[in-house]
Amino acid sequence: MHADLPDKRYYSIGEVARAFDVNTSLIRFWDKEFDILKPKKNAKGNRQFSKEDIDNLSLIYHLVKERGFTLEGAKTYIREHKNKSLTNFEIIRKLEFIKAELLKIKNNL
């Protein structure tokens, strides 16, 4: 899953939900369930997600939605493979991005 987001420091929950094609309620639920998500909250209590939060959400999305992990299974996997899972997942994400870019180039030819 490659989230197409503009390059900026913080993202609103609506932007994040649209990028992952899920409801905002699911993002809020994952925020409560997973300790690796730490969005900042403004004075009104609105969540502001950083690039690190987006990367962690991508990992959670991959484990839960694409690989079919339960929430507890995803939490355990993240805890046990903290450094390894991020590097493997980063490689997969970069390869998916390259594939998408190559397909765009192919379609333009």
C-alpha cells in the first residue's frame, strides 16, 4: 500500500484516511490500540500525523488489511520484529513505488 500524500510536516486524520482508503474511525481506533502511533494533538484535540506516524500506519495497514493479522497478532509482530519488520516493509514499499512509477512511464509511452 503506497499512500499518496503531499510533502508536508503534519497530516490531518481526514487526509490520512483518504490516503489509506479507510474511515477516520479506523485511524482513531488504531491510534488507541497501537503504541507506535503517536500523533500530536492540537488545542482542539485534532490529531496531526507525522511522516513517522504515516510509516507506522502503513505497516499496520499492511499487517492487518493485506496479510490478515489480528490486532493482537499485529501488535506482537511489531513488538518482536521492531527493527527487522520496518526495514523489510520499507523495501517492499519502495519496490511498490518503483513499480507504480514504471507503470506510469509505460502508459505515457
